[in-house]
Amino acid sequence: MNNKEKIRAIRNLPNELNAAVQSLSNEQLDTPYREGGWTARQIVHHIADSHLNAFVRMKLIMTEDHPTLKPYDQDAWAAMNDYSRDIAPSIAIISGVQERMANLLENVSGTDWSRSAHHPERGELTLQNLFDEIAWHGKHHVEQIVIVREKMLR
């Protein structure tokens, strides 16, 4: 997938996510996609948190000289009480951050893709690395929600 296709994927994530969660009941939202995995509700909140963090990290990489990125414990975040709440605010965050991210990335020039940062757990990350990961990340989690939907239809 080239960068233009990745930007399109980033922009399209809110539509794919809305289609995946459309008309899921609370019971379905609280169903894990696999044994021991996160629930569909937790996945939606995780996408919002993860993509907010990615957006901030991208801006840091683009505006600072080799910043250090702050890691966070996604499992600890998923265990917090806000992950058991309504998904509508997280869907709104995702819609906004995806559009902002796409707008930011479509104006990146050649050498800026290689701008880098240090991540204490993952080592060196470039803007391109982060972009590649986030273009994949949302779709990956939407597929997990689709698994929940299909499970509930059986």
C-alpha cells in the first residue's frame, strides 16, 4: 500500500468503524473478540486513545529534533472505568483525529518521512514507521469488532 492509499485508509477508518459497530447491542459491545481478548467496546476506546497518542507523536516528530516519545500501558488504560462507558465519544474522537491526521500527512514532503524519535520501549521510530503502523492499526481492530458481530450472528 502506498502513502496515498494509507492516507485514504486513515480517512476511511471512521466509516469502517461505524459500519462495524452499527446496531451492536450492549451485550455485543461487551463481548470479547477472542478468549481473553478485549471487548468490542474496549477496542473502540483503545482506537481513540491510541490514535490520539499517534497524532501527538507525529506532530512531535515533525516539530522537534529527535524527541523522546512517552510510552503508555494500553492494557492498564483498557482496564480503566471509562472503557466501560458509551462508545459515542470515542467514535467522535476517532472521526476528528483521523481527519486531522490525514490532513497533516498529505502535506509531508520527501525527507520529512525519515524524521525520527526515540521510543524508550521500541527504539528509533520514523514518521514513516508511525504512519505505516497507524494505517494498519485501525483496520486491524475493526476486523476484531467484525469477529464479534459474526460470533453474535451464529
